[in-house]
Amino acid sequence: MSNQLLHSFLFKGKTSSVIISQDLPDIERLCAGFSSPQILVVCDSNTKVILNKISGFEKVPACILSSGEKAKTWQSVEEILKTAVQAGIGRDGLFIGIGGGVITDMTAFAAAIYMRGISVRLVSTTILGMVDASVGGKTGFDFLGIKNLVGAFHPAEEIFMPLSVLESLPGSEWKSGFAEILKTGILSDQEILAILETHPINFYNPQELKESVYQKWFQELIHRCVAAKGKIVESDPEETGTERALLNLGHTYGHALEAIAGLGNVSHGEAVAWGIGRACELGSMLGITPPERKQYIMQLLKKLGYCTDPEYPCPNWDPDTLIQAMYSDKKKKGGQLRFIIPDTAGAVIRTIQADEIAMVFQTLKKKG
């Protein structure tokens, strides 16, 4: 696969471009337009290996953070800012984030607030990062046990997606990423769902996963997801309308699950997948999700190995605590919970009234 510009979308008059390639970009391409003293690279203890593969970065200042959701904190953002100051990065500088969603979110947030905003470019190294987290300009970190509570909109100028780096991803990361692929298919692209149906994947077979990176069907999934999200973001960049909010399908349930389990103890993708199933159940009760649509989505969730049980097998499971966590999430509006509910062909936003909360409880309890 040669380098190609998959999509270029406007974010409040600024262009954000996605470049998908087979291999890592070289330092000249990554830093085009910037001199090395004005560049700071941010990665974590895992993606430092990827940084070391890019010749020429030996003399570029780097901030290496701990890996994982538990490191998505203000302390990590502060470390990025401190390193930038020590390196003498000015307002005409560039931050480059190399990693999954945790690193790209924090790097872009730090760029948004450093000297009131400087340029940022990203190298996305996970499936979830490629199909969702790195695209669209949402940045931030977790605070008070609430996922992405603090953030800003600050899109990257360029987002590089070198597919070869996915070879080394563990199965858990693949499974997490495929949940966001499924979400995108449900929202806006039936062909994504068709590909998932006809190409079953074993997340526990490392060789199969490694080979999938080079398959046309997998590459098409990445292309379609990025194109779909780019189109939505361009139409509603800061979620002031309703279209971008639809991307939160599964997230009202999912973020609450991550919170009560302890951030990092349940992967974001698996929490979202479980949340999609719960949203279908709620949609069925509300008369929004047709029975055949619910059955189709549930079958795909099961085929991919996601939990579809009302009660998620995690520590601290408690429906009351989970619903309380929903009220702490930033997606509520006017003090009321909002859910994205699958309908006939896509999804709709549904605000839950006080007398309907009992339905939400019902989606969290086994029938019997």
C-alpha cells in the first residue's frame, strides 16, 4: 500500500488530514515545515519502540509517559507541558503524539493549552485510535474517576496511520478497536457490518491478527470508518448539533461501566460493545429499535465475542452505582440522561425522563 490521503476535513476553517500507509512515515514527512528544536515527541513506554524505528528522532526532545488508561491524568499532561518548556518550544512549535487514544488525546490537549494553542500531529498506533480516537479533534484526560471529563477541541493538522504497527497489538487491543468499528457500521455504513459478518476474526490467534493487517477487507474497514467519522465531524465539529453526538452510541452505558469498574480495568471498546447491547435493549423497551434490528446487532456482538449479558462481570457491579455514574458523565443534558438508540437504519438521540429511569434499571438486570 502506498501513502494516500484518505480524507481531508475542515474543522472551523482549519484542515485536518488523514494519511494511511503501510509503513511508518519518515521524520521529514512527520515534521515537514518545522525545525527540530521546535518539535516535541510524546509517546508511552510501549510506543517508545515505534519512536525508535523512525530514524532522525534521536536528537528531538521526547516526553515518555506511562502506558494505559490509568496514566490519562492531569499529571501526565503537566509532564508534557514541563518537557516542552524545558525544550524551549515556542508558539510556532509542534507536538507529535505517537500512540493509542490515551497518548493522542493527551498530546492534543497539551497542544491546545500550551501557549494558548500550538500545532499537533499524530501517529495513531492502535485500531481504536485509527477508527475513532485520533480523528475529530476531541482531546482530554480523565478526572475524578470520570472518563475524559476535562478536554478541548483541537484537531491535529495531520494524522498518520501506519498499518504495519498493528502487527504487534495484543488481541485485547484488537477486540477493543473492533467495537468502535461495529459502532460506526451501525450508525452509518451497512457495508462495514457486511464485512464483519463475512470475515470472522479470532482475537486470540496472534498469527491470524498479524495476517489480517495486510488483508484488503481489514484495510477497507479502516478506510470506511475514518471516512464516516470525518464526514460527521465536518458537519458538526464541536457537537453543537445532533449528528456528532450519535458517535456516542454505547458510550452512556460504556463510560459508566468503565467508571465503576475502575478506569483501565475494562477496555473502552469492550465497555462500548456492552453498552451497544444495552442500548438495543432500552430501544426495544421504548419502541425505537425494531426486533429484527436488535437481533441482528446482538448476533454480531456475540459473533465478535463481546458480553451481551445485562450484568457485566466486573468488580463492584451494581446497577444503582452504574446509573449514578451516568449522571456524572458529560453526555447528560439538563440533568437528564441521554442515550443513543439504534433505530431502523441508524440511531437516534433519546433523553430519558424521570419516570423512564426504571427502564434503564431493567436493562441491567437478568430476566427471570
